[in-house]
Amino acid sequence: MEQMLVELHHAGHKTGLFAVDLIQRPSKVQVEPSGEELFLEWNSTVDDSGRLRGCIICSGEVFRERTFRQVTGVVVVLAFAGAVAGILGLVTTWVMLIAMTFVLLLDIAILLLGRPRLVCYTCGTRYKKLSIAPYHQRWDSDRNEQLQRTADNPLDS
């Protein structure tokens, strides 16, 4: 059985990593590279089908997003450079056509190979290599603001 990969984040930076089995649901794990032990919250975070419903770190809500390979930036630069070279007439039409076709195919491959992951609204923890339930929605700015207001003013909820 393949294990779910969990990336801990703080202030937008990755702070730790561990793998965990959704079937076994261990109560504590060891975080790499620090080696510290972390207790996981499994109550109400896994649905009846065994898929992740909420964050096992803080019990917060999660949203679905697609990941893109790091080569995406290279493709954007290549497309921009090709467009500039074409506008300036620096490259013959056949060479330009072949190069832009290659960049287009590379871009399509990146979109098709992007894998979905879950991200916690509250703590930013990212969950990879797992089966995602269809009820998970994409990031919603209104929901994010609502959760932030609730976290700032817990008596208002």
C-alpha cells in the first residue's frame, strides 16, 4: 500500500515531511528532517470511504489544487523567448514553427501530468499521493476569509 505524503508548512515555507498510511492511521509520526514526534488527529478527518476529509494536523478544512512541475517556469520563458524571436524576425518560420510546437507539447504534457493534492486552509499542510474525494473544492477566497475571521475572533462563530 502506498503511503500518503504530508508536507508541513509554516509561513509559506516547508518545515517538515512524513509519510503516513490512511488505513493504519498511526497516532504519532516522526517528522523529517527534525526527528520530532507529532501527534495526528484522525477523529472526523477521514470519511467512510477512507479518504481524507480534513487536516490531520489541525483538523482544519482542506481544498484541492493541482501541482505543476518545476519545469513550468522554463516553458513560460521558452514561449516568451520564442514569441520575441518571432516578432523580431530572428528565426526562420520553419524553425519557429517547430520550436513553438515543441513548447506547446511540453506545456500540454505538464498540464496532463500535474497531480492533485489537498491543502489545509488553516495551517497550510499539503497532502500528496492520495485518493481525493470528489466533494473537495478548489481554493475559495471567500471561504478562506471566513475561516481567517473565525480564527481571529473565535467567539463570533
